[in-house]
Amino acid sequence: MSLAPLRLLSALAVIVLAASAPCVFAQTGLQVEPLANGVSVTGGGTTLQITALRDDVLRVRESHGSENHDAPLPEDASWAVLPAARTASVAVTPESDGFQTHELRVRISPDLRITVSDLAGKILQSDSRPAEWHGTAFHVYKQKYGDSHFFGLGDKPGPLDRAGEAFVMWNTDSFGWQESTDPIYKSIPYFIDDREGRALGVLFDNTWRTFFDFGKEVPDQYSFGAPNGPLDYYLMYGPDPKHVVETYAWLTGPTPLPPMWTLGFQQSRYSYYPQSQVMEIADRLRKNRIPADAIYLDIDYQDHNRPFTVDKQRFPHFAQMIHELAEKNFHVVAITDLHIAKLPNAGYAPYDSGMAGDHFVKNPDGSVYTGIVWPGPSVFPDFTQKITRQWWGTLYKGFVDDGVSGFWNDMNEPAVFTYPSKTMPDDVQHRIDEPGFKPRTAIHLEIHNVYGMENSRATHDGLLALRPNQRPFVLTRASYAGGQRYAATWTGDNSSTWNHLRMTVSQILNLGLSGFAMSGADVGGFAGSPSPDLLTRWLQLAAFQPIDRDHAAKGTRPHEPWVDGQMHEDIRRRFIDERYRLMPYLYTVAEEMSRTGLPIDRPLFLEFPHATSDGHPIDLDAGNEFLLGPDLLIAPAPSPSEVGDYEVNLPPGIWYDYWTGQQLGRRTQTVTRDLEQRDAAQPNKPLLITPKLAELPVYVREGTILPIAPLTQSTSEKPIGPLTLRVYAGDDCHGDIYLDDGKTFDYRSGQFFRQHFTCEVTADHHLVVHIAASQGSFVPWWSELRIEAMGWTPSAKELTTPTAKTPLRQEGNAWTATVAAPHVAAAMDLTLE
């Protein structure tokens, strides 16, 4: 901002908001217009508008022209924010220097600095200086405190907490990225500011090359900005971080419910070929009884790497292979990169139809842009046109008809081999022709960060058009905020190192906080060859992460679970087996994700926001621990290559060892950073873990009722045996199970099964498990319930149902019994005594 507007604004001590017509302050040149849902302030070339979408959601927009010419706010359109959320509105109460909602107070200073506080006066965000403009470029500056913590920005490498770091948003093909590499594949300009137990989400909705500094340059200030585009950001108040995550899902959309098979183990490599090798991998997985649901085909299945083709020499019976794999309960995911080989007059249908429909991006002179990628000279679809996305979707018809289940959109940053920038030139032309946007031409600098998202959107929508009642599965490497509506993702071309295994946790957690709840990392590391121990450790960890895909680069040693001998194979199988036993819980958590936006893998502070005495996130004391859903805590070593003991710092409450059922005692005090105080309080002492290759510590919090299934070799198999309800007696005891056909959208018309469980220990020391009436018309697979009760000791040693009594048996730390479970809507109580 220039000094002249500041001199004009500095004379304004108080902004007086009228409830009627706009006020004009002639002596300052400042106009204040009260809005039903906020306020607009104009003067000295600057327009600032702050509106309330909900009582806990604000939108801030600002534009700047020159001292004598005000600039209108830019076009009100977004690739990220859902139209219903972006246009939502609540009435506000005007005040002398801003306005109030039922949850927030907004104040504007004479020099247009914004302060947002809760109604108790606690400051949630405050500008440290006015927004600065330099032509089209701008920067926003906010006050940062010593106890400020920042989470989000997707899968940027590095620690979970972004405080003290700086980042660039520019989707980049970063093969073999390292901890200090920035940028990498995705641009998700959203973060959570957490301080003193209060959380505020910030989405900076600008698709250009944006910048974030969380106190790296100036320790008491954080900032974000861009060289062009709109100054447009959203503030989402918690106060707890879980509410912020849910609000972000309201703003940009949740991750949709995935097909159940995508939660199974997935085997991949660059590349499995010829056709016989693909079948060998499938047969070996089944022979060795390693549960699996998917096999991936990388680019070598294609004819000369040309998307939407099949190499008939390597895969002479492609459709038959897909059919035979389906009979073995394997789903196939095929890569379909977005670059289309430039092959005029060669009978290559994607190029011919794309040229005929004018679907490719262009150079400034109007010619079709050409860049070098895997097929050689290639052209690139113009995904900012709705009609182009529809054309792209039709290209999948042959593969869908053949039975391919999912599609993998890689190289969509977009990656181009020709230039040091690894992408297309800045001035390539994109034609925006999209509902909600004014038709216009934009240069690549504006579209680059959303290009991969719109590629995955085109794939997702195309699959829906081809099979309207089948849930699509799309895996994308590049995306933008809101891209979770269309595709799952992974952390890109990581490396086979212990450090990359360690970083997997923080990357997946930050992806989940940033909307991408269905995510994973290439198990074993893509670039390089993992040692046997590293691959074993990685397969253990991935069993508790949303996407469990074992993937490797060309030229590396094999990554399959059996490659390092029987000992390693047995350990790896055990953890994959456990993932499949936990499938009822995992699928239930995924269904919650699809409604609320809450991630599958969660940082501890999401469920335990007040676990520490001073309000700092407990994760900062907890190494690499994370939660799978609300109830399972996974505690890998913070430095997995080390062999020495490490601490596990559990949140307050009673916890149980998942593997043994052993109760670990009550932690009655919150965690403190004062080590002497911590060690003096015996209940607060961390657990000391000695790493063992065959073990990964997993804990269950008290009050959990965990649904567990008999082991299957794929999610397509019907489990044989009872559904186990593992009851960890304690306060607020509850659990849920959700089930549907795992494939279609029939659940939207009521064809699902949902049931809620609670438990209590009565005054006469009976453990009563309350099974609520079920919801939905879907009939689940089980006819019996097996109860495993932990943390409670019976006297009579029997379980009573409304119709029978069954003896309880002690198995380790659990008391067990199996009873009939008729599928009726009526509730039922099970009494253990």
C-alpha cells in the first residue's frame, strides 16, 4: 500500500457504520458501506470487504488500484469453494469499528488492519500491518506469537507444525524430493492456526504462485501473498480444531465415500509387464495368503507410453486379463496420464478427437502447444473448459467396458520434460469456459495450480457419466484446495529411506487436515531400494493409513511382501491381515469422513485439543504418534532407523494395548512440558518402548467398542463367522458400525446398515452392552456377535441376552462369548455378569 492512502486513513479514528445508506467521509476520502452480512470500506484506491458466511466463517476480499482510482473487487468465482458455501450469508450486528456475529467480532483500524476475536475478547487473528500492494502483487501480514502453531498446506515435507518455516505453492514434478524440497506436487493454500487451545482455519483462495511464511523471516509475524490474482481469504473459527476441519469440508467439500476395495492392500510397480507377470503377482498374493484388493498398471502397459492405448505385444488379451483378475477378486487401476501423444494422421483417437473438438491448450499465437513427455511430443487438454472435461471423460469408455476399476492421473502438475521449470511455459493459453466463471482466456501462471485438480475432476465426472451408480476411484498426484471432491492422492515420488518413512506420518496427517483424507505414500519408497527391515517397517505402518499401496520405481529391487524371506513375509502378512480384520472399523471411519470431512488418520490434537496444561498441541510431545479414526493410537518410533528405546506419550485417560488388551493405567493429569513435574507425577510418565522388528505399538482408548471382522483375502469376500465387538470398558463407552454394498450409491436411498453401541458398568458391577436399533435396509453379513470385554472382571461369568444365557470364557485379558445377532430394527441389551 502506498503512503498517501495511509495518510488519508490515519485521520479516521473510528469507522461509523450506519444501518442505512453508505457513509461518505469527505475529509478522508473514505466510504463505509454497511452490508447485511458485513461491511465494505473504500478509499485511497483500496476496497476492503469483510462478510460473514456463517457466524463462525468470515470472508475477506480486498482490491487496490491507485490513489485516485478505486479498483473493483475481482470476479467472484472459485475453483475451490463450493457455490452454496461461497454465497452463504448471515446477518451481522454493526459496531462503530466493525461488526459482530453470534461468535466473532471484527474490528477495522483506521489504516485498514483487521482484528478478529471471539466474543470474550480473545484475539484470534490480527493484522500486524496493512496489506501491501506492489502493482498486482500483494502480501498480507498477521501477528504471530511464540506459542502459535500452524498445520495444513497438504503434504509439504517437514515437521507436522509449520511454525518457523516458509513455503511456495507451485505444483512441481519433484522426483526424489527430500525434507527440504519445496515446492512439490500439490498446492493447498489452507492452514489451521492453533494457539492456546483455540483454532482458526485460513483458506487463501488464489491459484497463482502463492507464498506462505510462518515466522521464518520475521519471528513475530506470519504472512501470505501472491504476484497476481485475488486477495481473497476465508477464516473458519473452531474453537476446537475438529470443528475447523468440518467447516473446511463445508466450504470445499468432503472426500466422498470410496469404494470399499480401495481400503484394501494395493500392489503396484513401475511397471508390471508383460501380462503374464501381472497374473504371476496376483497368483502369488493369493497363494501366499497375503490379502490384497488391487493391482496397478503403470505406463508400460501402453503402446509407446500413449495414454488410452494398450501394448498388444505385452498385453495380447487385456480385457481377458482384467476379467480373470476380477474372478480372483482383484481390481485393476490403470494409469492415464493427461499428455496426449501428438500423432496426426496415425489413427490415434484421443489426438484426432481432441483436435477436432479444439480441446488442447494453445500458444499465444493460437497454435496448439506441444511439449515433450513420456510419449514424446504431446499436447495437453484444456481442462478449464467444461466441454473439454466432458470429452476427456469419454476416453475412458473402452477401459471401463473392459472392467478396469480405477484410474491413476499422474504427471498432472503438468510435468513437461522440455524445460528446467519442468512444466509448460508461463504464457500458454487456457480458455475458461466454466459455469460460475466469466468466459475468458487465462495464462498458465493463473491455471497451473488447478490444472491437476481439473484433470482429476474430468476423470471423476467422466467415470460417473459412464457408470452413474458406481463410485469412481481416481488417484491424482497434483491438486488444489477442494480437489478431494474428485480424487484420492499420494505423496508422490518419495525415496526408500528411513527419513522418508518417518515423514510419511506428518505428510498424511497434514493432507488429512487439508481435506485429502484418502491419501497414502508409496510403501517402501518409490526411488531406490529399501532394505528388508525398512520395507517391513513401512508395510507395518501403512496398514494403519488410508491408502496402503506398495509401489516402486523401475530398476529398483522388488517390493512385494514375500521378497525378503519367510521371517519378513510373516511379519508383513500379519499387519496386512490386521488391516482386513479392522475393515469394519476402517470403513465406518471412512463413512464418517464422507459426511464430516474428518480425516481417517488424525493428529492427536484433533481428538484431544485440551490434553496439555498450556494448550499446546500434544503431538509436539508425541513423536510420530497418530490416530486411526477416533479410537486407535499408532505409535511408531519417532526415528525409525534407531534401535534405542523411545517414549510414547499417551493423551490423558485409560489406554489399552491393542495387541494384548492390557490396561495401561489412568493418566489423571494433562501433559506438561516441565519434565521434573512430569516425572514426579507417576500417572503421567510416558511409556518406554524397546523397538522390535515384528512389533508396532498400537493402543485403544477407554470406552471404545471396536468392530472387527473375520479375516478375508479381499474385501470382495464375505467374512465367515461372527462380527466381534471388542469392548474396552470405561467412561463414555460407545462405538459404531456402518456397512453398505461397498460399490454403488444405493446407500443414498437407504440401502445401508448403521448401528450404534454403548456400554456401562452398573452399580452391581454388571457390564451392559446396549445395541441400538439399526438404521437402513442393507442386510449385513454376520448372524452372530462375539463380545470381547476388556477392563472389567465378571463374577457369575455369563452373558445374558433377552432369550438366553451364554458362559463367558477368559482369553488373555478379555472375557468372551458369542451370541446370535438377528438383524431386526429393535434394540437389544447384552448383560455380562
